[in-house]
Amino acid sequence: MAETCSHLDQIKVTHTDVHVCPECVKLGDTWVHLRLCLECGHVGCCDSSKNKHATKHFHRVKHPLIRSIEPGETWIWCYVDDVSPGEVPD
């Protein structure tokens, strides 16, 4: 069941061809999972990863929504509302 999020109208990007964390690559580090910013398309590593680049991106630019870009996963997370408001629209 989707939880309430007031930011779904800010989705501009839903897919990417990037399948690495560019910031981790620059550092020579690895990551666990990848997340896509649904406002600008930034790809960053998840909070289980050492560098937490997706969350750092949110703190830097305040874009509220990310999605998993792991195979078979379509969930969305809203940092501002602290909820998973559903899945990526087709």
C-alpha cells in the first residue's frame, strides 16, 4: 500500500543507462546497490554502501525522490516524507 507523499509531481526522470556509482568509481570504491534521483537523474549508491552517495545528493540538492535501479525493483523512496509512496510509473 502506497504511503502519502506530496512530491510525486516532481518526477522528471524514471530510467537511466548508468549502472555504476560515478562518485564511487572516481574514489576507487565499490557500492552495494544503486539509486536514481527522480528529479535530475543522478545515480548514487545506497545507504548500505560505504559512501551513501544517493543520500548525500539529497542533502546537497534537496531532490526528495529516489528509486531503486536494481534489477526487478521499482520502488520509490521520499526522503522528505520518510515514506515509500509506491512504484515507478511506466
